Amino acid sequence: MFVSSKALRTAVTSIAAGAMSLGLLTAGAGTVQAAEQVCTGTTSIYGVLDDGRLTYSSITPGNGNRIKTRIGPALGFEPQAMATLNFNTILVTSTTGALYRVDVKSNDETLTVSSIEKIADQGWTHDKLTYDGYGHLYGTTTTGVLLQYAVTQAKPQGPQHITSRTEIGTGFVLKTLTSTGQNRLLGTTEAGKLHSYKIIGGAWKRDDLKESGWSGFDQVTSSGSGFYYGRIAKTGAMYWYKDANISDGNGDDITYNNDDPVDASGWTQKLLSAAPGQVTCKSVSTLGEDIAKDAKTEVGNNFNDYDFTYSRAWCAEFVKYIWAGNDVTGSSALDARAISLREYGLKHDTYRTGSPKVGDAVLYDTDRNLTDGEADHVNIVIAVSSDGKQIETVGGNESHQVQKTSWFNWDTASSPIGAGPALAFISPKG
């Protein structure tokens, strides 16, 4: 594989020219805007070589520097598709339709596995797999059908832990497929188009990020937080990109780094899959505004097709949906209970009974008691008056839809749907 790491970044001018000849865009080349975002964590990418051996590579997301690469044992079967569930668990299908779980023991100095378990004998004939880090596994068939599964265990022991098979739609004839966040997918076509998809229950919405420029990649994977990695089989080069906002449906804010690849060669794996949820980026000064902006775009949406736990009580899951889309630390721990926001705030030391901020979750309760393990409603603060007494909110499941409420005095007025007074504000952790 790799001769060296950054030593391979020589002759960057010729590399960029080669990228253009292979169908990659070079317009807008640059670096991640570190002054606007703070990114933490490490991109972890597993792969499989032609001889069946497992690989592991780690990359610093903010600058694209590869930290290390390790080569491990052979899988012992012919792999077809792979999806990394977490830092040490990988699902891999075989060309015969079997499904295996690979448990990684170490990827530090050496790459070792503790077990390779066949958890299904047949039926897994997907040509691509990806996992969103929020409980959903996605796969495509050679005919372009997109399927969704619920993964109920961190290390699935069998089909009983990969359930709720749902056919999302047809027309997903893609060259590459990866997940970028909760129920969000990214794919490229043979013609070089870059598409993003938002899965809403059994429905889906596609945004065309780029009309061309991505045809050279045979593998594209994402570690989340808008970082995309594309490998060119012809040269073995790995390129990295940063999408400033994965939820805006716009590719104009993707930063290209074609003159500064992760490596100019050496990425010879036939399959690649990044671990989800290992990288987070925060627009620290604008996190609240970003949350408010995303919440306002959902006003009027009834989320009828979305798989919330309760079809008529989804206010807390709406907050989770918006926060998770903005990479809020610990948002995956939120659940369908409004009081789970209080638990979040206490755990992360962001719980207050006053001083609202834009992007906060605000809890309401008719009996004025949040210590009894219940809250009646929660929504999101989208604006705060200069004196801090008035707020505007957007909430889910308000008259069975997402609703915006005009200014009201949070200290004296009841909630927008009569669920009692505002008792607490919980800020998202950046």
C-alpha cells in the first residue's frame, strides 16, 4: 500500500492536473475554514485489500493528514460490501450473500480482530452498504433499490438485531454510497454527479450538489461532519473535501483540496468504509443560529412519513433531529421523552432556569415540576429579545406539525400549546 505518508504529497501541481483529467473539479480549491469551525476527533477508515486482508487508516480531519495505516488479517471470504458500525465493529457481506460481523480488537500499533462471525447465511446481496451512526443501515441492490434496516445492537448477533427492513425507493443506481449523518446519504453516479439524500421515514428527498466532477472516484466515504473522502482506483490517490452544511442541499459550500490530497497514491483497497460519529465540527459562534435556521426550515412539516417513536408525541425527537443535524455533542442520547432534555442539560452542565439563548431547548410542564421525571413539552428557541424576557420558538408536534410561535414572555406565559410555563432552558453543547 503506502510507501510513506505526506512524503507522497510531492508535485502537487501535477496531482491537481491529474485530478482534473480524471474528472475531479478543482475550482474552489482551498482548506477547511478553521476560523469558522472547530473540528475534533479522528477520521477512521477501514478497508479490504484485493487479497482479502483488512486495513485501518486514520486521518486528521482538519488538514487531511493521514496519521497511520495498519494491515490486518484476511477475512477468509470474498467480500462484496461493508459498513462500519462503530470504532471496532464492521459489517461485511460476501459475494454469496452471507453477512459477517468483524470485531476489531486493536488498530493502534497493529490491526487485530477478536472474531469474524457469520451472522446471516444468505439474503445479503447488496452491492453497497453504509451505516448512519444513528441506528440505520442502508443498502442498495444492483437494480437500484434502496433498503433501510434498524440496527438494534452495537454488535449484532444475528438477523434479530438487524430488523425493520424497509424499501425506501428505486432509482438508486449509484457508483458510490456513504452516509453523512442521521438518515442522510451521499452518492455519486457514473456521470460524475454528486447527490445527497434525506430519508424521511419511508420517503426520501434528493438534492443535486454537483452536476459533474466526481466521476473519477470508485470509492467515496464520510466520517460525518461534512468530511468526504474520495479514492481514485487508477492512481490510488485519496482526496478530501469539507461540506460546510450537509443539510442545506447546496454543494456550493464544499471546500475542495485537490492540490493537497490525503495521499497521492497507496489507497489500493477495493472497499472502504469510515466509522460514523468519530468527528464533530462546531461553528462555535453560530451553533445556536444554525440550529434556529434549520428549525425554521421545517415549519409546516407534519413529519407524517418520519419514523418517530410516537406519531402524536414527537416534540423531543424533533429537537433531537435538529440538534443531531448540527452535530451537537451527545444528541444521540436524547429520546422521545421531553424530560430527556433535562437529563442532557444536567449531564453536560447546560441546564438553566433562565437566560435563554438561541438554539436552546425549552422545557414546559403544567405541574411546574421537572424533578418528577416528566415534562409536558419541549421546543427550540429561535430568537431572544434584547432584555432576555421575550422569546420566539419552533416546536414539533404543535397542532400535529412543526409550528413557529411569535414573541411571548417566557416567564409569565404558558407554552404555545398550553403545556404549562417555561421552566428550563438547555443549551446544546458545542
